[in-house]
Amino acid sequence: MDRRRFLTGVGGVGLAVVAGPTLLGACSRVGTGNTMDRIREQGYISVGFANEAPYGYTDVETGELTGQAPELARAIFGELGIDALRGVPVQFDGLIPGLLGGQFDMVAAGMAITPERCQEVAFTNPDYLARTAFLVPEGNPEGIESFGAFVENQDLTLGVMNATVEQQTAEDAGVPGDQVQTAADPSSLFELLETGRIDAVSLTAISLRWMLDVRGGPFEVTEAFFPVIDGEEQVGGGGFAVRQEDGDLREAFNTQLEEFKESGRLLEIIEPFGFSADELPGDLTAADLCEA
């Protein structure tokens, strides 16, 4: 895996190759009965991803879908007798609408499980824990360690991806909207920081470590944490989203995921993408996060 190759070479042409026939095929099949039976019969599952490394992205040299979520899904569905994964790239804020609209049958993008999203879709149990961090100039001259830094200093501007948990957390923490700059992808956020238009980027610590390793530069990742809102720690975890009526699909996936957790295979699959034992979800379930 060449991380530098991803961010320096990813582009629209590669995405179009991945997306074309899959998008039409998925749309034509939605609503045709039990999804698990259908994908077994057709021999593949179509998944939506947001081209966000290391969660799910297109390898620019091979044109193949890879990343933590696609590789885990590929392994789990392989055990279920479904040999192929077909990717549909969309912007992050289009993942849930795309799933509900039948463009694909699962979101494989490292999506955080939140009560709000649980109202729209069903989640598998989490496959990782997601702590938040900030990417800041080296030495962290503004002392940014929490969202409170932006509340206390109105001259600071925070960069987040649109429709992400970090955007919502900044709002819940009281960061004024005019101090938050949104972008469609991590690469755009990095460029905003690099050019001095923002003072920090907030994403999961996993994403920021990957970004720093890929892009380099005079930056550092702050210590990872679970945000505290109204005095309560917001433990976060990510999983795969399916339509709420696809209970058979979710149950089959969860059963295999549990086997992977117990055997140690889960960590083996996600570790090459920058995940460690500290990010394993333990006994945390989707229900825990949906009710948080």
C-alpha cells in the first residue's frame, strides 16, 4: 500500500471507472425482495464509499477499491459466500441518501454511528472506536487540545468535513458557525491548513495520522480524545450502514464480525490501515451508540 500515491494521484477519472456500471445496477435492483438473498445470487455486493483514506478509497494505480472498511467487508462477505465488492464513490454527505435511494446496498466508509443516523439507517455493530484529534501547525502554537479552544478564541478557525460527526460536535460544543470551515474531503482540509486559511483540522485521530504520514509538512496530530459535551464523554465508534429493512444482511454481517473479533482476524485486517488494538470496539454494540 502506497499512501502517498493515493492523495497525490486520486482523481475523477479513477472514480468514474469504479462507479459507472455499479450505480445503474444497484438502482435497478432495489426493492426486489430480500437483499441478502439477492446479493448471494448475484455474487457481489455494491457499497458506497467517500474516498476518504484510510477508511475507503480507490487505489489510483490499480483502480481497485481498498481501505479499512472495504477490506473488512470483502473478508466478511467472502466468508458468507459473496466473492466480490463493487464500489460506488460519493461525497460523504451523499452516503445515506445514496443507500436509501438504492444506489448501493451498504455504506463501507467508516461511518460513525450516531443516534441521528440511526433514525435513518441500521448499523452493524462497530468495528472500531473513533477518537477525535486535531491536525495543527508543529508545536501547536495556539494550544488547541479541544473544541473549547475555538469557543475561547474567536480568532481561530476550524476545518471539518461536511456532514461529519466533527462538524456536529463543534456545533454542540458551542463553536460559532462563522469559525467553522467545511470541505468535501481530507485533502481539501489539508490544503486549507497548509495555506493558513484555517488553524486546525478536526477528524478522527486515525484519519489525521494517515494524512500526516501521506502529506508530511510542519504539522502534528494532537492527543486523541472522546469529546465531552454537557459533562458527558461521547464515546464514538464506526460501522457499516444498511437500510433498516435489511435485518438479515445486518445479522449475517454481525455474526461474522463477532467471529473475526474473537479470532483476532479483525485487527489483522484493519491494522495495515493505521488501526491499533486501542481502536478495537470490545463489547460495544450499535445499540449502545444509537441510544447514546
